[in-house]
Amino acid sequence: MRIYLSLLLALLLLGTSTVWAQTQSQTVCFYIKRQNLLNPDDGLTLFILNTRQRSPELQLRYQPKTKFIYLESTKPIAGVVPTASEIVQAFEERLLPFFTEFDKRKLSTPAHYKDLFETLLSGTRPLKQVNLSAFGISDRVLVFDADAAELNPASLKDANSTEAMALYNFAVGEWQERSSLLDYKDRLLKSPEVPSLIRRSTLESLFAAPAAAPQATLSADELLQIQKAEERATWAFLLSFLSLIIIIYLAIISAGNLRKKREQLSKLDAKVKHLESKLNKPFYQEVIQQTDSSTFNPKTLETLLLRLVALEKKIGVERATPTFQSEMARRAQALISSYQQRWSQTAPIPQADLVQRLLFLLDEFLAELALLDVELPLKPFIQKSLIPHIDKIDALFQAEPDAPLSTPDSVQEYLRALMNIFGVQEIEIKQKQSLFDIEKHEKAGAILKTNYEPGTVLKVIRRGLLYNGSIRKAQVVKAE
């Protein structure tokens, strides 16, 4: 009787410990391979692995309009796109059993699963850890990017690397924690599932032995030529050393001449500052105080430059109008000049300081148009000069960095005309009407519990631009 009671107690303890172990967090690894690197809409190949099992191969596709991702197995035979409930049901059956726990309220729509996979696909490292606590998942979640591993397979050569351990666990069929992989090569080459992630040619190259270089034998004539070459190299080294001594001597002489010129420039600079102090003493006293300090505020520099321009106009100094060779630069110059004259006479906004900053940005961009005359390609100019110019003007009218765009219509008119000259188009977004599109929009934030459909764009933080097939995504805040 005591033996039976002992066995019953042992079974109860074993069952309790098993249930307790299952409720603890575990390691879950997603193995992802894209069907087409050039076109993400072609979908993904996915495997899931935890400490107990590995999923079969899962094929994921994107819906053409909504871009929601769904399992290929949920697609009906007639080819109709699966409904939202079918997408969610398929993911619940195939994905969620691999986790210890999850929040079903946060994984109840196709949009939730789209956000989940966007989190998994972020980054370019072969193996990375992601945080899925936003979905109520407390497990340690890893992502093995097979495409990144193919592009840089060096990390898979070392059997002690974390990437190699992840690939080894995939071959084994469950997640294990080991310090050494003695059968790493055999497991990978014999596995029927690993080639579905990593090409067979790549696997074989990991373990290929480097070919031994043939031992060359030199003839007497070749040895004589090598000896003569070494002698010539010795003479070349001596001549180079002598040339270095001559260059150092000339550099010392040049440094003396530069010192004299620097003294002359210092005297000239002192005279200029003396004349400037007579023109506007309080203003230049502020300049001297700011220059002596260790920190120089960029906003103070902008203010000083604005006042210098105003001072030049007041004392009758006219800046020379530049002449550009580029037809596009000349058109932009004419447009800027017309708006400078119009806004100087009739302010487009009531704040006088904003008008001065706006005119200063026009002067700044006018100076950068000279880059088009030094054979700078148009696309780099648009990226480095035009787009920052547009963003600086938009930032003038934003109360804070994450506030929606509120550029006045009169300034919008100038930006549209300028973009038209360079062939740049703005991505049209209707706030509280347009839906979030990952191809054209960049998520800058989200607002929960709204009356709008999930994915609706609530406000635009930074405008999106199109040029010759290239996209600068718009930063938006969407509804969740």
C-alpha cells in the first residue's frame, strides 16, 4: 500500500512540475525567408521553433489592397482573398500555440498581425531578439533572417556563434541551449529542411577546405631579376627619404611665410572689427561676447546673419546677383527672387521674425543653387539641398517637432512651384481619410481608442515626396 501511495505522489509531483514548466517563458525563434527580395509583396516562407517542436513550412502572402498578410492555406480554391476572420483564425491555429501566453485582445485583427510581422522583419541582422510584450507575449523571441545570412554567411562558419546555434536548432527540430556543436557540419548537410532556408551551394561553401597554393620553383634568371628589383627598390627608398627631407625643409619655410600672412590678416581683422563697432556698436558687442564664449548657439548665429543682411541693406550694400549656367538653377533663381520681393513688401504671415527667417532660408537655398553648375547630378542635389530646404520651411510653422504640418497657403504656393521646377511630386495624404500605406508612409506615432478605422492617418508630421521612382516617405501618426 505504501508503494502505491509513493507512486501516486510521484506522479502528482511530476504532473505539477510539468504544468509549472509549461507556464514559464521559453525561447521561440522565427525563421523567415522572402520569396523575392526585389518585391516584398511576393510573400514569405516561415518556420517557427520553440523548446518542444518546429512548425511545418508556412507560406505567407500579402493582400493586394490592404497589404494585410495571410497564410496561403487560408486562401480558397477559387482564388478569392480570405476574409479578416479567416486570417485571424489561421494565425491563431498556426502561430499562437508556440507561445506560452499572449493577449488575444491585441491579436484579434489582421492589422494586429501585420504590426507583429513588421516588428519581426525590422532590421538587417541575420539573428536578432525582438520584444513582443506589446502583444502580451513574454517569451524570449528571436528572428533568424535567412536572406541576411545568405548575404553574409561568415557568421555561420563558426560553430560557436549564435547564428550557427540557431541554424543547428532548426536542423534538430527544437530549441536547445548548448555550448558546443560537435556534429554541426553533419547536421546541416544532411538536414532535408535547412536547404529551404539556406542554399545548398552556400552550405557547402561554409565547410569547403581552401585549396593549397602550388609551390612555385624559380629559375636562375628569375632569381637574378628579383635581386635587381630589390636593388632598384633600395635606391628608390633612399631617393624617397631624401625627397621627404627636402619637403620638410620647404614646409618649414612655408610655415614661416604663413605666419607672416596670418599676422597681417589679424591686423586687418582688427581694423574691420573697429569699423564694424562704429556702424552698430550694441549689435557687434553682442557678437564679440558670443564669440568669446565656449558654446555658440546656432539660433543666435541665424539671428546675427539676418541682422547682417538687414544692416547691409540699410547702409546701401547690394549683393551681386549670381549668374547660373544651369537652366533649372536660373528658373529656381527667378522664382526665389519673385517671392523675396513679394514677401518683403507684403508679409505672408503676421510674425515679423518668421518672415525674416523665411527670407533667410530663401537666401540660403539661392546660394546652394551654384552646386548645379559644378556638375553635381540632379538627384543628389534634390536629396542634399532641395528636400532639407522644404523641411526647414515646414519646421518654421510647427509649434513642436511632432506637431502636424501647418504651413500657410502662401508659403505652400512657393513650395509647390519650386517642386514643380525640379520634377518633385508630393504624396497626397488626406488627414483622417487616407489609410496607412507602408510603401509611402512612415509610422511616427499611434493613437489608441479613436473613432476612426485602424490604420487611418490622423496627422502628417513630415510631407512625403516622389522623384523619378524614388520615395521619401511621409511621417504620419495613425489610429490603432
